[in-house]
Amino acid sequence: MKTIMVVDDEISVLDQVKNCLEKDNYKVIAVNNNRKALELIERGKEEDFGLILINTSIPNTEIPALFSMKPKSKKSIDTSKKKDFLQKPFSSEQLIDFIKKKI
């Protein structure tokens, strides 16, 4: 199983996401800043991560969300697809459903 990286500066969100995904048998790396996330991606292999969730907001709004991306797409990230965002706050069920659609 591939690892999911979660990047969010809110520790409570990181803990919520990590606990939820681990209960559903996903391997999770949780980091609280973008610099650390980039270091982990550069140190490892791109294929080590099946999915990366990044704290952001939905484009053209102030609505907080997690943006999902496949690591291989990092050179040409398209943030125009609303389906790649999970609006905060979200339930555990919404998170798991979102992840299953992305992996």
C-alpha cells in the first residue's frame, strides 16, 4: 500500500486525518509545513507516495480545504477541478470516501 502524506499547519487537523486514515489501514506521514513536505518528497522516491493532501482553500474562495494531488503531477498541478478538494470541516466518512476516490 502506498503512503499518504498530509500537510497542514493545524495540528488538530493533522491528528484527525492521520488517526482516521490509519484506522482504515492507510500508512500516513503527517507534516505541519510545506518545507518539510518538500524535503520528504525530494529525499524519497516520488512513487513512495500514493497521494498528497495539502492544506489550502478552494480557488476563488476563502473556504478552507484539503487539496489532493498525485506526486507525479507536481510539475503541472491543476487546481481548477473542485473534485480534487475536500472542504473543511469534514467527517471521517467524507475523508475516507474522498481518499478512496483519489487512490
